Amino acid sequence: MGFSLLQYRDDASAHFFKKIPAFPFFIAILFVVSMILGTLHNTQPYTFHPDEPGKVRQIFSHQWNFHHPQLLLSTTRVAMKIADTFSHNGHKHKWNSQEVVELGRTVNAIFFALTACSVAIGFWLLRGTIWGMSAGIMVGICPPLVLRAHFMKEDPAMILGFGVMWLGFALLNRKSTVWAGVVIGLGMGLAIAGKYIGLAVGVMGSVAILAYPGWKNTTDRLNAAFLGMAMAVTIWAGADFEAILHWHDFLNGFTKEFAHSQHYHVGFYVPWYEFYFLRVIFIEAGHWACGLAMLGYCWAFYQRKKLLYAEWLMLIWPIAFYILLMFSKIGVQRYVLPVTIGLYAIAGWTIAEISMWFIRQKLRTWTGVCVGMILGSIVLFEAAGQLQQMYYAMAHDSRHRLETFMESLDKGAFVLAEIYTRYEPHKGERVGHKVRLAMQATAKGSVEELQEQGYTHVIICSFMYARYFLPGMEDAKEMAETDQLLRERYRVLLEEYEPIWDSGQAFWVVTPVNPEIKVYDLRAMKKKVL
């Protein structure tokens, strides 16, 4: 018996859920809830994220650096025009940086909500209601995606491309029509216009269209691939029209970004054999979600002769993207987001599959429902805990609390603050402090050297110093000596001296949300009691 790559299997969920409101009503609820999750506490100062000020400068100046494709910036600019049209009696609003960033964050929340809905609709078309609901809910509460929707960064834009591509392949599997290639191409275009790594997504999508075994003839196969690629190019050109107008600048930005991914970042790189990204996946996705996804892979092996083509693509996606990550030497946590989303979608699929298996065994229907609810609740409970920590961290960010604490220090303090603490000179002036900024405070000297330079206080931030102690990261050859020196100075501060103020543990390890901040009084450095 061969693989059931093409046959659509109707399921008992249609009968069980016949009394539940129509699936479109669920999609509407999912969209609204995802928007709420994606916009709650998204009013943090735009300077708290190191990259958001650069986005604003590009929008205001119309000078594009092309370090990323333009989908997010283009959509934000359109949203600004729409807001101008429907507010202030049609008069053009004078936008400030914070307003632009908050609008860009809202755009990302929309991308996030649309991703959850696209995945849900895809599973609904492919298998049925319970699959659509389960996968949609899992993606809609995925903590790493909710977090990234709170910043004006390109990741959610690319992830929307993944969601729409999945919807297209589900449509292709349900009805082998060349027009499904258009939907897949729409997803490919969004992914490419979202981030440069989306180019690889586009290649994988094109290959998957050509490899689909259900085409009636070669003409349909080629037509679908052509329509998909044509749609992808059209979407990219529409979103990235500035790249076409400034082609030389675009090539420079693209080349610079690619070279950066193959070099190092802040003196560190991640060799593939250290499996750094694998550790990050377990941290960000959560152990239960990863465990349920692994159960899904086992279940897929058990049911391998009944899997549809689109389901095979779903299972291959996290593995394929992880292999892509192995070619990057930049150890940024958010890079694993496509893998994480894939694992959450597989977890949702697994819940539905196992639940329906119990129902098909002619056991009581509620047995399957209870099994599904138990499995889902385990992941939901873990995700809810992460989201609660995230929202609390956003509402009580350490940089706000730092400003309050610094008001208690004596006037005349001479403070060395790391840039990521966001304790800028103008903030110090308000309370009588003289502030100097540094990317790494330890680069200015050891404790004794800082004292000799006249500093009274030093403030360090985990968004910088934690990088020096992350497992799986190695010093770049060109920076090895400097990295070792700074690491030792950080170690002395962290392990040997008591800070006069500590914000508490950060939300996740290296994150722009509520980083751990420590303040040391250099005039009276107190040794820790071991």
C-alpha cells in the first residue's frame, strides 16, 4: 500500500461539531484574540529596542538601508496614510517616532493574527474542523510569535508568508488546481518581502509545487509553478518598490546583510556543531510544546501511509529551516521563530490526530475530546505562563525601574551606563548626574581603572553581558582577545561584587524585554559573601 498523498480523508469532527457555530465565526474570534495578545502592552518606548529607532529614521528620511526587505516599512507607511485619511478631519497628522513605532507594532500584530488564521483555515480545508481549531489556537498563543509581534521588526512579516503558503498547499491538496499555485506564490512573495531568508522559503515553495504528485499533466504542473513565481515576484515588487527605484543601494544592503550572517555579531559567532539554535528552540517554544511536536513526528511515522502531501510539507518545514539556520553564524534568538511556529502547528495537528483516533475507535466521543483537552491544556498552561511573564515584564520593565532608583542617588554622581540600559545623559541631568554611555562598560576598564577615571557608579545590562556566557557561542577569531578580557571583567563584577541595585532576572536570556540591570557603587565596592 502506497502513501495516501492525495486522498482527502473526511472525518468524524464534522458530525461532532455540527452544533458549534460556523468555522468562520471561530476564525473571527481567533483573529480578535490574536490581535489582543499581539498589542497588549505594546507601548514601550521605541528606544528600548536597539533596532526600532533605525526603522523610524528610514520612514522619516526616505533613506533606506535595505538591511531587510521593505514589507514591514511599506505597510507601516500605508497604515500612516490611512490613519491620516480617517483622523484629524482629513488633515495630515504630524507623526512622532513613538507613534510610528507603535503603528508598526500594530501592523506586526495584524501579520501575527493573519498567520494564525491562515494556518487554521489550511488545516480546516485539509482535514476538518477540529484540526483547524487545534492548530489555529496553538499558533495563536505561541509565545515567541506574540513577543515578536510587540516590536517593529521583520520576523512576523516573513512568518505570515509561511502561514499563507501552508494555506495554499492545503488548497492544492484538497483540489489540485493551478490557481492554488497563486495562493502559494502569495505566501512566497510575503516571505521574500518580509526577510531575505524568505528567498530560501520561496525556493522551497517552488520545488514543492513542482514535486506535487497530484498534477494531471506536466502543463498544469508548470503553469502552477509559473503562476506561483509570478505572484511572488509581483508581491515582492509591490512591497519592495523602493529596492527597484534604488537598485544599487538595495544590492549593497543585501550583500552587507548576507556577509554579516556569515561573519560574527558583537564579537561572537555560533558554529553549527554547538547546536546553539537547538537550545534556543527548547527555551522559546517550551518543553511541552516541543515534546508534543516530537510525539507528532512519532505519530506521523505510525500513520505514514495515510499522510497527505501538505502534511509531509508541514513535518519537513521545521527540519528544513533548522538546516538553513546551521549556515548562519549570528546567534540571534528570534531567528528560530519559523521553526518554533512549525513546531506549534505540528503540536496542534498532533492533538487533533490523537483525539480523532480515540473517536474512530468507537470509544465514547468524550474520551477523544478529553484526551485532546488534556494534551492541549498542558501546552496552553505552559504558554500562558510564558505570556504572563512576558506581559508582566513589559508592564514593569527594568529600564523604567532603573530611572526611579537613580533618583535616590546623590547629586553629582558620575555614571558609566551601558547603552542598552537606556539611562541616557539627559535623564541623568534631570537628577544631577553626569552620565557617559558605552556599548560594554567593561571595555572602559576594570573596576580599579573605572575608579581611577573618576566614575562613581557603573550600570551593566544583561542584553549585553549575557552574551559573554551563553553556551554554544564562541569568540570570533578577530575578537578573541578582547572578548576574553571583557568576559573576565564581567565575571569579576557579577561573581565577586554586590550591586547596590539589581532589577531581577530577565525575561528569557538575551531579550529587549525587561533585561536584568545591575548598578554598582564604585566608591564602596562590597565583596560578595561566598
